[in-house]
Amino acid sequence: MSDAIKHECGLAFIRLRKPFSYYQQKYGSVFYGLNKLYLLMEKQHNRGQDGAGLATVKLNTEPGVPFMHRIRSAAPQAIGDIFAKVRDEIQEIEKYQPEITKYPGLMKGHVRFLGELMMGHIRYATQGKNNVELCHPFVRYNTIPARNLAMAGNFNLINTDELFEFSKAQPGEVHKNSDLAAMLEVVHHFLAKEDNEGSNELDIKKILQQAFSMFDGGYHTCGLIGSGDAFVIRDAHGIRPSYYYINDDVIVAASERAAIRTTFNVGENEVLELMPGNALIVKNNGDYSIEQILEPKERKACSFERIYFSRGNDEKIYKERTDLGRNLSGTVLKAIDNDLRNTIFSFIPNTAEVAFYGLLKGLEEYLNKIKVERILSWGKDFDEEKLTEMVNRRIRIDKIATKDVKMRTFITEDSSRNEMVQHVYDITYGKVRPGIDSLVVIDDSIVRGTTLKESIVKMLDRLGPKKIIIVSSAPQIRYPDCYGIDMSKMGDFVAFQAAIALLKDHGKEHILHEAYGLCKELSRTNTLHAQNVVKNIYKPFTPEQISAKIAEILNPGGIKAEIEVIYQSIENLHAACPNNLGDWYFTGNYPTPGGNRVVNKAFMNYMEGKNERGY
């Protein structure tokens, strides 16, 4: 998308079910598991750029021998950095014992990260700075093996303060806002309580039911326990994605189906979705079960996963993104008065490309219908030249915008920096007939509109089009997200800016102040979670009115072309992504009460001039 927003994190879990000698004989390497974990993380690299981490547990070690290990990195290429360090450790061992790789048992004893249980994580920083101390996994060490716990996940929790209070933990400055730190403390609390009861085996299901019933948010989380047990769990609404694959050799889980399919070369139906509220529990002997931990609630799987975050090589996601584009074709045709002859279609690189193909399919269906109607209307009044011209009519497509390598500038003056920002994108000259052609470009979504206003619109206008139509494959983003994506400041949303501007235009600013007063009252009575007050600000206006005002906001001035903005409708979004109906950032219909609390707090921050997160 043209506006950079934080992505989702990515999770990878592998449990080897055979001895290391088995993998050496069958696959030719004692490092089979580590190699697969590396692939599983790289195939989800799209989900995290800020850091990565790896944790492993060795089974059946002698007392006193370290069995749980962790490594993390916040380097620019964090996954590569982690595995390079693992490789360096192996090479150092081989330097003194060249034949050691032939002996799997010795390798397990000498290589720290050669464990039967493996967990990898790639991170986008939603909280705190890009600090290696905030990279997952987090670990809670203990002298009692069963009380050692490593955890990582793709999530945000809304009730972090309450969780720290419950666990009586005293987090340091770095971790005081970390939802994973809070989650780890609560799970460890119930883990220790269960271990205290002195049974032969930990009741993992019981631990998870006690702990995860306390968490308000969306999550896909993994945990490794020093006992050799492990778990992967998904929130009750299925907000965050979770998939798994099991055969005789391995038990695998990840944030994306396609990553598992590619890494293990398996079919679509072999990779299963972990259902909302369920956990994949793996015992220390390699047995596993799927357990219902939380009562499943209305499925609210994140639609942004389908629009943008997940890799598009999953066939279902590819189809859904195609449908998102196709569903916009009728509205686009209306905007150009069906004048395909004088309109060029393009997309904003790189992730809008699949939706662009869908838009083209919808336009081609219309054009082919027109061709047939025109030819039939001729009767016998045509010749070869006339027929050839009609048959050869095509949708005019060109790659108009090109995204350059991420540009940085050493200049600190605002005016100079703005000039540099304009050149994040470049354009293809000579394709647009000045004053004649309209230009339609599709983007995944329009969040802030900053890049569109400061760069793309200015660039496109240089080509001299009669009209510039910006199309978003997603609906208007009106509300914060608090379940994984770090979008929590109301003032950042161009749709909110448009609604505020419309209130002022229509002399309805009292609605703004009434909403703020209601939020203050809800806060006073500790019921900020009871309703989404911000809906009242959008209520007086149609989506089309807000889109028109957004077009005004995106006009940087000095633009000759007319500018129009078209958004996906909520109905067409649901039609394209029928199994991912989580749409709170578009509709304000949050799946948990904490969502209402966040949006109201974000609005209060806006009204009070506080540039801070809503949770």
C-alpha cells in the first residue's frame, strides 16, 4: 500500500517427532528441523521487518545441562542474522571436530539450538522502539525444568495493565507496555500453580483455559515449556490467522497456510486451520491433540489479512484479492462515464497488483458485452476492417507508477524533506494524452493518504491527465485497530479528517463536542467499553460524501487534473472475503469490549491534542 503501516507479526513452530539420527538418514542432514524453521520464517518475512527471534528446547537432557535456548536480533536482516550466528556456532564446533556431523547425538549435545522443539518469530514493532529486548520470544527461566517457559505470538492485548496487576509482576521500563511480557507472566503464574500441585504430567489444557480466559485481544500464540510440552493457541474470535500441518515426522504451525505448503511441499487440504478458541497441544512424548480452550465466539477473522498482510500466493487469498478488484469495476465505469477509449488503468506498486487484475477482469467483461451488442446491432452492415477494429478493442493498461528503493534524506528542513518525499514514486512518461485521457490507479487501501498527497498525485498530474481517479480495494479506514495492527491514533486517518472537515462545513461541530462529552462521562463511570462513540461523528454523512471530501484533502494544490477517490463498499468486501468478516477498522464494530475502549480513548486523545496511542 502507498501508506506504510505496521504489518502483522509472523509465527513458526516445529516439533520433531523422531530422533535426530532419523532425519540425518532420511533427509541427509541432522539440521533438517532448523533448515525447515528458517524456510518457514523466510516465507513469512513479509510479516516482519523490525526483528526476529528463535527459541529451542532439547528433550531428555541430563540434570544440570541447559535445555532451553533463545537468540534474538534487531538487525536489518534479522532472520539471516540469527541463522548466521547459529551457522557460525556449528562451524566453530566442526573446526575442532570435523567428523561430528556424522554423530547426531553429539551434535545435539554441542549445538545449542539443535532442539526437538523450535519456535521462530518475526516482528513488526507495534509497541516500543525497535529494541532487541522487545523481540520475541520472551523467556521465563526457572531452576525447576517444568517452570521454564518461552512464548511468542502475533497479537495485541488491550488489558496489559490489569494482567501485570494480577500477576504481581514488576516489569522494567522496557517491558512495562509489552503485551507479551504481560501474557508470559500470567501463563507462567498458572504453569507454576499447576506444577505445584505435583501431578506427574502438566495439564496444559487447564493452564491455557485459566490464563487465556483473561486476555482481551486477538492472538495467535505459541509456547514452549521446559517439560517438553508445547502449545499453539488462537483467540476465540479467530481474529489472527493460525494454521498447522502434522505428519509422522513433524508437527508444524505458522501464521500463513502458504508458508507451510511451500516449506513442506504439501497440498492445500493437508494444511489445516486452527479454529477460533482452540489450541494445538503437543506433549513431551510427541503426541498431540486439538483442544477447545475458549468458547468460540462470532468469527471475526481479520479482513486486512486478505486485503494486504498475508502473502498473495495462497490460492484463496489470490482469488479474494482478485474479487476485491472485480467488485469495483462497476463504480469505476460510472466514474469514467464508461469511456474506456480515453482511460488508462494502472496500480500503485506493489501489493495492489492482484486487485488490479481483478479490476481488469470486471472491465473486460463489460467491454466484451459491449462488443457483442455492437456487432449484433450491425446486422450485415460491416466489413473486415470494421469487425477487426471492434474485436481488437482492449482495456488500456500501463505501469504508470514505479516505486523506487526506499529513499532516505539527510536534509532536516521540512520544505526540503517534502520535496524529497515526492520522489518515492516515479512515473512512466509518454503514455497519457494530456487533456484527453483519464487515469485510474488502484491501491490496496488509503490510511493516512500522506504518500498519495505528497508524492503520487503530484507525480501523476505531471502526465497531464484530464482526471485522476484513486481506487482503494479496501473500504474507508475510520477506526483504530488494537488486535495486531498498530493503527491507534484517530488523527492519522484521512477518513476521520474528512468527517471532521464535513462537520465544520455543515455547521455541525457540536456533534464533535457532544461525542467528547459522552466519552468523558463514560470514562468517569468506568464504562468506556460500553459503546463506540466515534460512530456518531460519521453518522451524518454518506460514504460518498466522505470520499469526496477525502479527494479534496488529497489535493496538494496546484493540480490541474480533477481528482476523485473511490472506496470499496463494506458489502463488496464481505462478498469477496466471506470467511474473514473482521471489519472493525471500517465499521467500528469491535469483536471485544476493549475495542470500544480503545477507539473512545483514541478520540479523547485527539480532542485533547495528545499524540499518543489509544492503548
